[in-house]
Amino acid sequence: MIYFTADTHISHKNIIEFCGRPFNDVHSMNKHITESWNKIVGPDDEIYHLGDFSFSMTKKNVRHVMGMLNGKKYIIKGNHDRTNILNNLQNSGLIEWWKYCHDFYYDYDNKQYHIILSHYPHYPIKGSNVICLFGHIHQHTIVDNINGIMLNVGVDNVGYDPISIVSIIEYYKNNMNYHYTKDVVVS
């Protein structure tokens, strides 16, 4: 299975207050996020983290936390992710790769979906079955349009758990069953 998450901000004490996270301290936040990840993501699953994995952690500490997490991990670089740490994680085999953005196609229920990943919000490109996933803004954001959706998969928006590609596609299918017609009058 493929999963997505973003903006975990491991060890970022102030993010608890900034985002109204339901944790008493950074230790309980880190514990909840890592335990939840490992309950949902299996060793052979793929997980795309769309930026801001940690905050102000040493290379050694980031390696330690990343080494505890299940799955084949892919990182989209966020504004708080340091290039030297991402390179170290990749060189040590703790992540498969890191990039600034990525896209791929996924077949589900006899349809092909174009999945576009970035840390920053971005509007869907033209075409059907386009799903743009992002993080960064720490607030509930889903924007539907005639071509696709953009969906914030940051932990603050999805209950602090990784979300599966199937859940995202099912959301898309259940919320994209409309179209614009010239009979619609907007006033």
C-alpha cells in the first residue's frame, strides 16, 4: 500500500501551540506520531512524506527516528528540511530518495489517477483524475475543481496518521461527481 503524510515536525516544541495539537509536550507528540506511523505503515509499504519531517534536530537524532519508522520512505523536501540531513538519510539507506516534487500514476478501480506531490500547495493541472497532494500550511485545505483536487495531507489535517492512497482516491471519487454545465447560473 502507498501512504502519505506531511508536517510531522518531530521535536518541534512550539508547533504544539502554533497548530493547537492535542499533546501535552513534544515527547508525547513524537511518540504518538511515530507509533501511529508504525501501526498503519508496514515494512513493505511505501510512504511519501511531503516535507517538514523534523525541526532543529541533529543529523544523528533524525537518523535515529527515521530508522525506527516502517516502510520504504520517500521525502519531498519541505522548508524546514535541511539538504545535508536528507542527503545523509539517503546515503545511509534510511530513505529511498528525496526530491522537491514528484508525480506518478496509480491504477485503481479500472481508472488511472495522476498523483502530484509537493510540499507547497499547487493547483491541479488540466486533465481528469488529477490529485495534487501537499502540506506546509497547517490548516484544513481541500480545493475541488473540474479537473481534480488539491489536498493537504499534513498531520494536522488527517488526524496525525498517514493516509492511504485508496482513502484519497475514494474521497476524490465521492466528491468529484459533478461537472460544470452552461445551464448553471452563478449570481
